[in-house]
Amino acid sequence: MDNDLLRMRRSRYKVLPDETIEVSLNPSEILVGAQIGIMRMTQNLKRGYKDYRGSRSDGTGWTKHIEGSMAEMAFAKFFDAYWSGNIGHHTDMPDVSVFEIRLRSEFWHDLPLHDHDTQDNQFIWLLSGNYGEYIIHGWTTIGAARKNAKAENFQKAHGKGRSADYLDKKYLRRPFEWFELYGEEFGHTKTI
């Protein structure tokens, strides 16, 4: 990527000391993201799902859908990428452009990998945050993540939720490394 373009992109967002990126949504963006989350949860209820994708049935489905949608919007904002706000349970489309987005509510949480994460060359990004304020931690591919993830079966350990492997954030590539490697390219075929 052209150094001027990279500098310009860096100047638009707060780059934290660990090279993670802080992205804030404005009130209009929060409203649109929340509406998409509400539509996703409403569709789940229509289909008989009481909560979010097999996660804990603790009544947090609304929150997870709304925050997840807003995190996808924050990521798309950072990338200047179109975000369709896919509606539907278990869609086979990536969340934003060619990327899967995972949101964790706490900064210290690792990247979860679920049973449906099977495409080794799929890019996956970790964000944390809530209420329109998100941190973009970094990215990897599902194949690389599986090699380094530690298996923690949340369902068995806690008696609820769905099982997942978790990748320590130290294995993630930093957000701006994407642009250094690929520029503005989204539908590439390069191997990482």
C-alpha cells in the first residue's frame, strides 16, 4: 500500500500502543447497527431459536446480535468496506466483504473458533467492546488459528453455551499489517 494512503488511514483512527485500533460509531451508525441486530434476533425467534447461535440461553441474544452488528459496522467503517448487514441465521456469507468478525465484550478475551469455522483460508478478525466503541485487535486465517488455538470446551466446562477453541491474541496479526501486505485488496487469492 502507498505510504501516504497508509498514513492517512492511520490518522483517521486512534492507534493504541499495542497497535490495536479504536473505532467509534456515531449515533446514526449505532442506530443502523442496532436495527440490523434486532432484525437478526427477530428472525431467530421466528425460526424457534431462543438465543444467539447456540450460545448460553441466558437471555443475552438481543445484546449479542445488536453488539455483533455494530462491531461489523465498525470494522467496515475502518476498512471503508461495504457492509450489507446480512440477515439470517447461519448465513454462509462472510460478515464484512471477505472477513469473518468475532466480537468479545472484554478486551482480554481471546478469539473463539467454532465448529462451523472450517474454511482454512477464511480471514477472521477479533474485535472487543460495546456501545459503539470497539477495539480491532487483529486478524489471522482460520487455518492458522486452528494450528495455534488451545482447546477449551466451554459447554462441558460450564454446562452451557457452545464449544469453542480459543486463539490467544498474541498469534494475531496487527490490523495495519493487512494494508502493508494487501493494500486495499479484498478478493485476493494470495496465501498468507
